[in-house]
Amino acid sequence: MQHVVVIGGGFAGLRVVRGLRRSPVRVTLVDRTNHHAFQPLLYQVATGGLSPGEIAPPLRWVLRKQKNASVLLAKADRIDVEAREVHVRTLDGDRTLRYDHLVVAAGARHSWFGNDEWAPFAPGLKTIDDALELRRRIFGAFEHADVAADPAERKRLLTFVVVGAGPTGVELAGQLKEISVQTLRSEYHRFDPADSKVVLVDAAPRVLGAFDETLSSRALKALEGMGIEVRLGGAVEKVDARGVTVGGERIEAGTVVWAAGVQASPLGAQLAEATGAELDRGGRITVGDDFSLPGYPEVRVLGDLAASGLPGVAPVAMQQGQWTAKSIDAVERRRAPPKPFKYHDHGSMATIGRRRAVAHFGRIKISGTLAWMAWLLVHLMYVVGFANRVLVLVRWAAAYVAHGRGERVLSRVLPRSDRSGATPPADHGHEVPHVG
Amino acid sequence: MQHVVVIGGGFAGLRVVRGLRRSPVRVTLVDRTNHHAFQPLLYQVATGGLSPGEIAPPLRWVLRKQKNASVLLAKADRIDVEAREVHVRTLDGDRTLRYDHLVVAAGARHSWFGNDEWAPFAPGLKTIDDALELRRRIFGAFEHADVAADPAERKRLLTFVVVGAGPTGVELAGQLKEISVQTLRSEYHRFDPADSKVVLVDAAPRVLGAFDETLSSRALKALEGMGIEVRLGGAVEKVDARGVTVGGERIEAGTVVWAAGVQASPLGAQLAEATGAELDRGGRITVGDDFSLPGYPEVRVLGDLAASGLPGVAPVAMQQGQWTAKSIDAVERRRAPPKPFKYHDHGSMATIGRRRAVAHFGRIKISGTLAWMAWLLVHLMYVVGFANRVLVLVRWAAAYVAHGRGERVLSRVLPRSDRSGATPPADHGHEVPHVG
């Protein structure tokens, strides 16, 4: 049987694998992680509202019933398009996978606009690891503020800057405000968490640039109504351990989050070099109408790695994945190819806070409670697995009713003890042992 | 107002703080972590059944309504009983806390019987960090086995050894077997997860030594019925990166878990040195009937740090905490002290697997489905927070019906990429970005 290798278990790659479940091929899905992260809800993991597993089921579990698919935990290092081989790094050393069809859906990572030295001070939010790191920083900042002796330092620690006013940035800014005003309201005695400051910055002249101006200005109003400081039109000039400089102005901040640029996976550059295909400024590779590499019809590039002229959003990746599965199936069954790919834009939405959201579906624009409920419903629908859907619903209900954000365990927040010695993961607890 | 300092937010410490909620004192709870870990369910976090937040609510949240209590995230480094001061390390440097009453409930950590060099190869299970490390090892072992080229190495990776056949060891062994036989059943194609081996070892002649012989032998039968290899009467002689030696025999293993000895917090030794109080072999400190240090009635030592002659289990710690709060309250209100402390043993229980458990309540001994349901009910009752109780119930139902263990996100399992360069938390994902 022909072997289809899919690199990347994101929205595009997973849809290709699922779409091939009845095809006369065997499929190998290669991913560096063991899970499919639902990126649109990562910010809720970062802000303690959800646990990682609720939005990131194991790829093996998602595909457990698909007999013709197997999962390989590995990093794709290099593609040899002439030999039709992918060289991967596994937990047990390097391996080579031969393919008949290759789907490269390795996605994108953050780009600090050429300033990679900013990365440690302004981490992004693309993976579960990113979300957990951000969670540690956010709740760690409040803990740090609690013991800060210097009022100016406390003020700095309670300042959160979100760079990038797209959906992720807007949603994150909203959650940060809700954390300080609602979730932590009664939890600190030495300061009022509501005094914390959330600043949302973007070089563009408006928030949610991908939305139309009406919704964009409604979102701005909602953000400002919540007490978020929105600074538009000024580019980030510097990020360091103590804050950011934006449009010539310095903002001292304890936590900076990067929700701005993305850069396609380096596999794109490697493929371009090997095949002469063109790369755009974001590192995306130019592909044909059927997502194939020019001159290599058996290699398809999807999702964020492809310069498709479409926005880098989940629905685009999913539809590309579904179409590509059909296309590979047609090749294998020697049938006519599917109708040319056409993206069906079902609309866009972004949530800002409690009963605050904006959405447009075709020409219909909505905002406020209705848009917020639509957002909840659509996102709940896309959570993978029945149990996870119930769990997310319980979490959201608890957050709505009691402002609860239960996933707030801080790991290794204090400097390592000098006397904990040999204990491998630092033993931070003071707990007593087992119930009999 | 008099100042009560409580070191440790475990079962004992938290009960002291809660018990003082109506007392004319102010209370400071010092803990190295920001949460109260419900240790009896840690093994379910380690095996992917529960998320950390579900069993470890933030201490600040638990105490949010208690006006006379505040929480300090800090590590207690040293106690000066003469000056009545605790020296702590915070996120913002060292601080000194003056106290009028001090409660030391810093608990215990693992002890490798004087072989601390075993710790990295056989981590324990006392904290959320421990549980997450163990989770990484367990599910990482299956991923590693999936790519192992050498059959002997695969067999080793699929061998799990649990050292210590107390409740934690027995419960963990049961879960490990259920993971391989049920949860992962259809998830691997290159080997059968059910071929994995779980070995439970203890130097004692029987499992669950704290239970009576009937229940102990029923538990043994249940374990063996599940396919767990139980090896009793042989001491662990060596643990290294590739396995353990028990009773003269070598077991090659990919994962070894330490559920055996405990050692009281080093604060005990420090207090003993300063006051001349006696320490027992486990590092526990000898206290009076009212848990006070000889000669220092204002200093109480509770829970696992106290040589009380009672077992190191949660109910003991909780009852000691409640009694101590009453005792401090009586001192402050200049009332008669409470009746002398008496431990009320309501029974013990341990679960082994689906509908397999043992329990005794006074002279009543039960096992099987009834004991298992009692175990579920009691543990659910003790989960802190209504939302968490609902979440745990949903998780358990999903596990029972569909063998699901949803919290299986593996972090940073592959060696760091050479090209990921500046990206701070290693960016492992291949995901595509944001839904519009």
C-alpha cells in the first residue's frame, strides 16, 4: 500500500489523516508532541481557566480507531524530495521515512520581527508549553507583587503588556483584566489586585485588524470599558527583562506577552532551497492550487506553511486538510480529482470578556452577549472528545458564576532549596502523607 | 492582635488556619507552593486521570473569605525559638516573621533509606511536581517503546517497578496496569501495550501492611488478578538508570517509582537542635500531648513532623490541626484548654482498580465493589471546591465508561531542537494559528 507521511498534527495535518481513513493507503502522522493542541483556547490554559488535557487530546487517542494510521513522536529534520524521504529524530535516534505522498503541515511559530533576543522576555502563545510558561509568569507576578518591598516594583510587577491586538491578544488582555478584577479580588491583603494594569499595544491603527471597522471599534470600546489600556499605532522598539518601549514610550512591566508576528516552520525554507520554490516574507512557501510543490505533485504544503493568500486561521487549515485528503484519495483510486479548492469563510469571532465579543458571519455582524454566546458554542463544538466538552463546560460555568480559575498550580516558583539535595524534581510541598 | 504563624499548607496546617477563623488573632500561612495538594489523589495526576488544579486549589482561594488569614509564598529556612522569629525566603528576598504562636506542619518528604543517589532514577510522589514528572516518565516510556529498535530495550521500557506496597504503591500499580491494558489498548501499532509489566515490590511480607491480614491478602489477590507481579520480602539493593535490584534479583525497568520511606522535613532537626527536643529515626520530633515543644508552649509541631505514635495519614493531621486551633483559641481567650487530643480512627481504605478496593471501618471489613464505591465517595467528599468535585466526578465517569485518561500532554519530551534558538520555552508544536 502507498505510504502517506503527514508532518504536523495541527488542524491541517490531522484533517488529512482523518480524511484518509477509508482510503487504500497507510498513513504516518509525525509530530514533535503527543497531542493536538486546540490553539484558539490556549489563552485559557495560560490564564488558569482550563487544563492542558482539556484542549489537547493525545493524537494517538484521536486516531485510536483509525486502523490505517499510525503516529510517530518525532521531529522532522529534513526532507529529501528526490529520494522521497523524511529524516526524523525520534526518542530512539534518527530514522528515515520513505513516502509516496508527503503532506507538510508543520505550521508556524512566533516571530519577534528579527529580534529573537526579545523572546525570553516576551514569550508567545503557540503551544501548551508556551501556555504553561505564561501561566507561571502571570500568577507568579501577583505572588511576587505580594512580597515586593518597593511600591514602584510592585506597580511594575502588576503591569501586563500584551503585544498584538489580534484575537489572541484581545482575548488574553480581557482575561488578564478579569483575573485581577474578579478571580483574585479577595485573595491578596497587601495590595488590591484590581490596581493591576493591562496594556494592549499594536502598531496598527485599530484592534482586530482582520475584522471590519464597526466591529473593530466596538471591540475597542469593550476593551476600554473593562479598563484595559489600548495603545495603537506605535511599534514595539525594545523588550527587556523590565518592560517594553513602544512608540518611543517606556512601559515598565512584569509580564510581557507576544501575540504579534508569526514565522513559518523552517521546513519551508528547507523545501524552498531543495526545490527552487518561492518563499514569502513570513517564510511561507508558494504552492500550486492543489497545494503541491511546483514539480513535486506528491508533496503538498498546507496551513500556515503555505503562502495561500488566505488568513492563517484554523478553518482555512481544516478545509485545506479535508480537500487534500480527497485529492490524495482520488490519485490512489485513479479517479478524477476533486473540484478545485475553494475556501468557505463561515465568519470570524473574537471574545473580549464576560458577555463581550464580536463576530461576523458573512454580512451579519453581531457583538455583545449574542456574539459571546456564539463564540462559546462554536468553540465548545470544536473541543475534541465528549468528556473534554463536558469538562470545559463545567469550567466555563464555574468561571461565569464564581469567577473561578482553578488551574493555578505554580511549579517551582521559589528558587531551588540548597538543602533539598538529591530529590529530583524539587520537592516544594509541606504536605503530610497518605490517607489510610 | 496576637500573630499565629503556620508553616505548611497541608492537611494539618490548613486545618489550623481554618479553625482560627473566628479567633481574635491574625494568622499567616507560609508555604513553598501556592496550593493545597490533596496527596491521596496525586497518583491520579501522575497517571493522567486528573489535572493538577482539580486536586490542588490555591491556598489563597481556599482562604479567600477568611479575613484574619493571609498567605505568604515562602520557604521557612530557620526558626529562632528564643526570639520567636521565623526566617523565610520569599520571591523578593529574605524576611523575618515574628510570632506569638507558631505551628510547624512542614510534613515529610521521601527518603531513599540513605541512598539519595537513587532519587533521580526512582522519583517519589509527594507533590504536584512529582506527579507531573512521573506522568512524563510513564507516558514517555510508552512513546520510547514505540520507537525502540531493540526488543530487549522495548521490554525494559515497558517494565514499571513500584517500590513500596502501601496504599500509594498499590494504587499506582493498579493504575499502571489499567493504563496499559485499557487506556492505551488501541493506541500503539508496533507493540501491544498490554504486554507491559508492572512489578510491585516491598521488603515486608505482605501488601498494605497497615491493614489486617484478611484485607491484605484480598488486596494481594486483586493485584495478582489484574496481572500485577507482586514481590514481597525482598529489599531494594540498588536503583540505577536501567532498573532495580531487589532481593538479589535484577529487574530491568524503564520506570521506577518510589512509594516507600518518608523522612520528616529538615525543620524538625533544626528545631531539635535548638531546643534539645528528641528526634526519632524518621526525623520526627517528640512533642507533648498538646503538640507543643518541651519548654516552648507557643510552638506546636503537627502532622508528619511530629512523633505522635499515630500513622502518617491525612485524618491524623486534620484532627491534630483542628484540635490545635481550639487550643490556641483557648489560650487567646483565656479559657480552659480543650479536652485532651484523642485520635478518632474512622477507618482506612485503599483502591486497587475498577471495583477493586479494601476498607475497614472499625471492625467492619469490606472489599470489592462496595469498598471501591466507599473509596470514591469519601475521596470525592474531600476534594476541595464544588467545581473541582464536579470535574473529578466527570473524569472518573469518563475513566469508568471509556477508560479515558485525558491529561496526557507530554512536555518537552524530545531533545531540544538545535535550530529553535532563542524561543524561550521550546516550541514543540506544529500547529497552525488562531481561529478567526
